[in-house]
Amino acid sequence: MCGIVGYVGSRQAKTVLLGMMLRLEYRGYDSCGLATVETGVNLVKAATRVQDLADRGMEMPGTYGIGHTRWASVGTVTQENAHPFMACDQAVVIAHNGNIKNFAELKKRLENSGHQFSSQTDSEVIAHLTEEYYQGDLVDALGKAVKELDGPFAVIALHPDNRRLVAAVNGCPIVIGLGEGENWLASDVPALLEYTGRVIHLEDGDIAAVEADSVKIYAKGRLVSRANQTIGWAPEAVARAGYQHLMLKEIHEQPRIIRNIIQRKQSAWLPGDSFGETTCGVLLIGCGSSYHACLAGKILIERLSGIQANAELATELFDVTGSTRRYRAVIGLSQSGETADTCAALDRQRQAGFYTVAVSNVPGSRITRLAEQTILTDAGPEMSVAATKSFTAQLVTLLNMGLALPLKEPKRALDLTGELRALPARLQRILDREDAHASAARWLASFKNIICIGRGIFLPIALECALKLKEITYIHAEGCAAGELKHGTLALLSPVTPVIAFMGTDETRAQMLTAIREVKARGVPVLAIAPEGEEDLEDLADRVILLPRTDPLLQPVLAAAAAQMLAYHAALSLNLPIDNPRNLAKSVTVE
Ligand code: AGP
């Protein structure tokens, strides 16, 4: 949430910063601003999108500066509340990502000592506090200021006294991009790819002083060295590449990504059973789409290995589960690797002594640094707010993880090998049927409420379909276990509230048919998404989308792709901002 960027070098900072801000808009796009320094500070900010600000063509000379794209948390969306913030001396300037819980007390104190505030935000206190401590050394001043903050933060500060950017982090990310005679700072790697693949991820507690030809990092007042990492992502990976939206491009990348994942053999990842009889398998945690992948992962792991698995929302996992259960491993799923709730929950489990595994799409991200073991989903950078390729990559990665465990039926691995190999081509067949999805999607877009149903491993897909619809079409959609309809949700159904039914090929098939009949008996429109071979459904459902048939454990991957296409085309027909839906940010870095 919120993207912050910085540049120091010999190029015109304005152009570099605006380009980086555009790349980070998925972290927030309520308002934006930037500051550059030539002799004094030039600062421009507005409650607008980055491109609109760039189109203003303002004069902002200077070869170092900072920028910000905001997801409002404290203070409404106005120009005054946009970042960067300048302190009273018009010299200390900061951009912040995070949540300062004690800002009201700090603000009162600073106001009492004469500081004048221009915004309602929590962030502005950091500028005034830094100014309060500033005596010619910005590293010292920002270091003292952030010691007073309660809550997660990533801050970049500048002062026209020195051609230097100073960054401080605690709980929110900052990556330093390393160049020759120039360096960059950003909340996330995609902002850096155009310039460099060499990066350093700052650790909590770090203060970095970044100049054009030097980077110094301090922890607890001492100079420390942090490992350089090389990011293998190409700059084109974050571009639309001729597609109308990043979401559509990312949907279409799935066959290639899945081909790569299945070619990779997952090595043993689960530690031995050190808790003996009291052990309770593995726990999967995540938020949003990653949580839905956890729900599917639970079924995949249990069906393949017989090892018990549980899935929990990271947002609801406050307790250290060790008090009641001993898990052999706690697996945190996070596309971004920065979701504060998932990182915090996994960290609590780690501190309680559990073995932790991160399943993430972003090498070097926070979750990968806190877990004992990392398994990368390798879907490449995902820029659209709605998770698509990362979700199916998580499903296939979890299947691989299941296959790397001692299997209940070793022959099962052989059956799956052929089906896995055929999966990318089958997925491609779905993506090639754009018209069928677009037509069903236009029909769906005419409703105000939609209920998505599934059973077994298709329940997570129904939940994911509802989430996709909510996120990008703003249609109220709910995912519901098909068997639960009769226990309440059926009361919502009517000829103007349709059902999307995800049919499985496993033992849940008959029950799904019963659910569809019950729904149809009440005059409710039904769109069935089913494997080929279910042509008879055309007599029962109003619309049917048939998908290639595969192994029951792989069918959800195909169903997820169909759900993504439906949501995408529904949003397209409603003319909505698909890649940047209202109120949402891709990386949720505050709890
Ligand atoms: C998915 O479409 C959403 N944008 C959202 O639910 C997301 O999956 C969630 O915020 C978790 O993100 P993560 O995977 O990066 O942790």
C-alpha cells in the first residue's frame, strides 16, 4: 500500500521518478506527488493519477528526488494529504508507506512546539520530527525520528544540504537498485527493472544513506553490509505487451508459467515428524486469493500424501497455534511476499518454534526473508491488482509440493505426470475461446448479485471467482459451498440473482448436479462451468462453458482460468478500470 521511490544520479530526477511511480501504481493510485532538488526543493502533488501529473509537464529540475503514489489510510484523498511532505523549513522532505499508530500524540507535541501541519495524515509527523532532530546530518535525524514511531513504516527522506536520499524501514519494504554513478530506491522491484537488476532489500531497523556513487546501510547505529541480489525479471515483464490490460496479459501468460513450474521437480520440503503422535500435519495461511489457494492446497496435500493439512486466513490467525496443535510446518502463501497480515502471522508461528515455509512469487520479498524455507512460484511480476497467474501458479506449486511428499498411492504420481504435461495446452484452449467467455460475461454483467458455488476442491475456485468478480466488476458476488445453499443462501436466489456452478469430475459431481437442479427449480439462472463430457448440462443450465477434461486435481486450474476470463470480460463490458480497481492496492503492507 503506497509506492515510494527515490533517485540520485545524473539524469533528470523528475522523469525517472514519474516512470517509477507509474510502475508502482498497483500499490495505490488515489493521489501522487514528487519532489526534486536542484538548489531548493521543487514539490508537486495532486489528487490525481501519475499519468495525469506527468502530462502537466511541470518544470522540476534536479538530479535527485523522491516520489509517492498513495493508497489513503489516514486522511481523505486530497492534494494536501498527498505525499511528499515538507517540514516547516521547506527543506526536510519525506515520502512514507505505512501506518503510524501514535501520530496523534506526536502531532500534538510538535504543534505545541510550533510546527505547522498542512495535512490530516499520520505521515506528515515524520517530516516535522526529522526537522526537529536535524542538525546537518539527515541519517542521524531520520534515525532519531523513526525511533519515536509506533507502527510499520518505510520512509525516504531528502534535504537540499546533501545530494543524498535517506531511507528507513520497519515492516514495510524498500529495495535499493544499484547502478553506476546512480542509485534508485523503491517499494518494489518492478519500479527498478528498467534501470537495474541488482538490488538490496533493506531489513527492518535499517537506515540507508544512498548517494549517486555510494550506498551505506546502518543497523543499530553500525555500518552493516547487506547481500546484493540479481533479479532475473526482464523489464518487458511489467509492460502490457500489446494487451489492452495487464490483467489480460497476465491471464495469457499462464500456459507458459505452468509449463515451467511442472518442468521443475520439487525437492523434499517437509521436515521430519519431530512431534511424534501429537503432530497435526501442515498449516497453510494466506489472504485473499492466496487464502483460496491454501484451501485448495489443503485438499491437494491431503489427497496425495494423506498428511493432514489445515488452511487458515492469516488475518484471523492471532494465536500461536502451538498452544493446541503441533504442525510439522506452517506454510505462508503470498504472491507479493509483502502482505503484512501473512508475514506477521507466519512470523508469530516461527517465533513459537514452528518450521516455516514461504510460497511466494517475489524473490527476496519479506516473507522469503522470514521463513526458514522458500518455494518460489516463478510466475514473473504480477502488476494487475487482481491475482490471476499467481493464483494458478500457486495451485500447481502446491500440487508439486504434494507430489514431493511420501504419496498415499505412488501410482498417482504417474497418472498425474501425463495430465500435468497436457495442462498448458488445455489451458491455452480455454484462453483461445475468448468469445464464449465474453458472451457469458456480458450476460453476467447485467446482474447486481451473483452466487458462485462449488464443492470439494471447487469450493476454493467458487470463492476465487466471487472475489475476482467483486474486485474488478464491483458486482456483489459470494462464493458458497454448494451443499450450504439450502442452509441459508438459497433465500437470496431469484431470477435476478444467478448462480455460477463449478462442476467437478470427482465424487462431488452428483451432488453438484443436485444443487443445480434445486436452483433451477426456483427459476434461478445458472451458468455451469464444467468439463467436456457434461454436454447434458445444456438441458439444465441456462449457459454452459465446457472446459477440457483433466485429472480431478488439475481441473480446478482450468476452472480458475475460466473464472478469470469471465470476470475480466464482465469488467470490460462495464468499462471499469480493470488493472486498478477502486479502493484496492496490490500489496497490503499494513495489518
Ligand atoms: C487478489 O485478486 C487480490 N488482489 C488479493 O486478495 C490478494 O490475493 C491478497 O491481498 C493477498 O496478496 P498476496 O498474495 O500478495 O499476499
